[in-house]
Amino acid sequence: KKVKSQNQSLDLTYDYMDDITLTSFLDDTTLTLGLGIITNGEAKSTAFGTSSTKVSGYRFMGFLGKNFGKWELLGGYQYSTFSYEKLSSANDYSASGGLFVLGLGKEF
């Protein structure tokens, strides 16, 4: 059973930008925590020849950013779970999983 899916979420995040004083390496480090609600998307099943756009779900995320002057190295994790209604004639399709994120940013 092969299913292709994509979705979008509306996210709310909070940045904690004070120095984290566990070690001196964590100076100039930001912590970002957030949650999101899956708002829309589509799943397609090649086995059944069907698709569904009725999706619901949520996601959680957490990131640490380390500042190096005008540059920032960002890393974190996000976890999503979602469900598409009636992808086949009788069954819903649900999935969940995590994603490690690594990024590089520049102050402007």
C-alpha cells in the first residue's frame, strides 16, 4: 500500500532568548518551542486510486540556535501526527513521525 501525503500546519512558537547558564558554551543560545495544528493537505493512494483532503492532526517542535556573530546554527526536532479521512472507501489513513532539522541563518 503506497500513500503519498503532504500537509501544512499553522504554528505558534515561543523563543527563549536569555542565556542558558548550564555551561559557557550555551551563551548566545536561543531555545524555540512550538506547536502546530494541521490545517490542510492531501493524501493519494495509488493502490486504491483515491485521494483525500480531509486531514486533521498536530505537531510539536523544539529547536536550539547558537549565535556566532551575524550567523546562527540551528538544530532541533519536530514530531507530527495526522489522519486523512476515508482514503479508501472504508478506511482512514493515519501516520506519525519525527524529523531532525539542521539549518544555518544570517542576521540581517
